Amino acid sequence: MKSVTLCVAVLLLTMIFFVSCDEKPVPYGDEPPDTPVLANDDIVFPPGTYTYRAKVIEEGQPRWPEVQETEVSVQAYGGIIYIRYRDFIETKAGERRNNIITLFARNASKQCDLLQVDYQAIGAPDDFSIAWDGHEYGGINAQDKTSSKILLQIDIMDDMRPGEYPFTIELECEGEVFNELPCTMSVID
């Protein structure tokens, strides 16, 4: 009986601790000073791997607006590689936006190791600070070697003028560019 009472007490204390903790975003890298506290494209870490905040459903919390992603396919390495990413991102000056680029190459016979893919942002304005982070295999706990993802973090400088700024994300493996992804940042007031 004492062990049951002790188990119940530990369970109640644990529940009280987790209920009393405030929700705070989990930053991936350094947060720029003017980024809103929470946004649908914030990077969060549920069990398994990182993802957008909008893809995690939290009990008792309202749903976040969906992060709009585009899916394209390219013939490469003896098969088709599917690519999912954000091709249009709206933001304000002084904010950070995130773009998770995911590759799926399940039927490519001469598959390049997806962790060897190099990514470059071509033609991005100098007022964008671009960083690549979190390159890993896909799937639960990054165990699926037929898929990979990388995080593109774009910090928009405070004095960036409103407008649309197109650039290209170049994908290269073993010295060969196998795709160029168009992307547009729309800076609004």
C-alpha cells in the first residue's frame, strides 16, 4: 500500500510540475532581438526530430496556421528525388524565418548520400543573413537514409525595405548541381 501511495504522490508532483511550466519557444540557434516570441514556422523539437511549430498539435492550445510548403521532383541519380520546401515566405524586417528543406530519394538507384548534398543560396540580398543548420537523415530519430532534411534560417535585417526578394537554393551532390529551387522572401510593413 505504501508503494502505491508513493507512486501516486510522485505522479501528482510530476503533473503539477509540468502543468506549471510556461510555454516558451525552443530556439534553434541565436534568436534575433525582434523576432516574435512565437510563430508558426518556429523550430520545435518533439520526439524524433525538429519540425515547424505548426506541425505539432498541443492539447488545449489553438492550432497554428499551416506552414505552406511546395513539393517538386527531379530526375537524378537513376530515379526521382522529391523535394519539399517553402518557395514563398512572408515576413517583416527584423525577423527570422525558417525553411526546412526535405529530400526523399526512395527510388533512386545510384543514390547520392543525402547528407553529402551541399546547399547554397544564390542571389539573396546582402540584407539577409542566411545560415544552414541541422542537416540530418529523415524519419524518426534521423534513421531513414533515403531521406534527409536541413534547416535554412533567414534573418532579415531591421532596415530591409518592403518588397519581394527572389533567390535560388542550389542543391549539389558530388560536384554536380542537380536542382535549383526558386524561393521568394516577401518583406512586408
